[in-house]
Amino acid sequence: MPYLAVTATSRSSAPAALVYAALLDAESWPSWTSYYQVEWELPTGVERPARVGDLRTIRSRLGRVCCRERIVEMVPDQRFSYDHAAGLFTSHRGSVDLAPAPHGRTDITWSATYRRTLPLLDKLRRRRLQVLAHDLASYANSIVSRHS
């Protein structure tokens, strides 16, 4: 079955370290995405930063589990990659790449591949990914604004 590759870009006035931290801060996601809840699945009593192999569960505003993602690559302040471990899009893999931009800003490139299903979903997936990239940049910008 063919795959759909989608890429979305945005620019944040925040440095890459701050944008990367926002990606790892699951508790902040409901404030800048349409997701209701994002939780890291860590063993009871374990409190540590996320690492490759960790899982997180993402729930929609209706409380349903949208998906479970497995972290497959982490390069601090540069790249965060994941694949879906379970959910509607089990063949989905995504990556957020961060690159320095002029004046201390950060270019965000969020890319993903999906197994193609219905043509209408292609358009929705493109739009959704662009919204996520834009919302991540806006959220990081708001943190910079609050601290300046």
C-alpha cells in the first residue's frame, strides 16, 4: 500500500532548546494542541526525562485514546522522532526537526509518513500537521514573551 509523506514548517522566535522542551513536556500539550491529554507511560515511581523507547498516550478532547507513540530518536534541541505503537494510524511515523534561524529563532520542520487509506484523509493529515507545527511555534513564542 502506498504511503503519504507530509511536511509542515513554521518558525519560532524561541531558541531550539525551548522548542524541544515543549515537545517533551506532555503536560503542556493540551494548552497548545487540540489534544485533551498527553501522558508519558513510565513505570510507577519512576520520574525521569523521556528517552528512546518510552511510550506516551494521546487522548482526544472526547477522552478517547487517539494513539500510543513510541519515541524512536532523540537528539536534544535538534530532533524528536516517534512512531505509533497503537491506534488508528499504526503505520504513522513522525519527526520534528529543529534548526537555528537568524536572530536566535528556530525553524521547525514536522514531517510524517502515513499509510494511505482514503483520499480525504490526505488533506486532513496535511492540515493537521501544519496546525501542529504552527501551534508549537506559537506556544514557544508565548513562553519567550512571558519571560522577556
